[in-house]
Amino acid sequence: MVYAAALDNIFCAMKGHRLFDRFGFNLPKKEKAEKPNAQILEQYEKWLFDAAVNDWVNQETGEVLTGFTPSPKLKFILASNVIDTDTS
């Protein structure tokens, strides 16, 4: 059951008061980040992952796809979690 008269009294009493407000602060606006360099591969069969260089290598040209080099911290995490990174 809804008492319309009582609900109207509540709404009139609360008019102009903030019942809900946010907490916190406004962050400064971020500048738009540059788009990452993307390379679309149509002949993906020519690329094989080589663990020695930690990257995808084109079988024909020897070109690497991303140029990724793992940080020493990442190498340590992999080694400490018994993930084999040895390529031999």
C-alpha cells in the first residue's frame, strides 16, 4: 500500500536537499594515448614463434613481429614459477 499524501509530504520536505552525493575528487583529463602499431597478417602461416628471441619470426625474411624483449623481472617470475624458458 502506498500512502500518496505521506509520500507527497516526504518529497516536499526533501525538495532542494541533496540526498545522494558523490565522494572523492575530479581527476585531471588524460591526453589521448597514441594508437599502438598494429600489423595485420594475412599469411600467418609464415610466422613461427621462436622462444630464443621471444617473438614471432617470419620464416622467409627472419623479420621479428613485435620486437618484444622481456624484462629481467618477467624472466625472474617465469623462472620462479618453474616455467621453462630454455630454448635448447
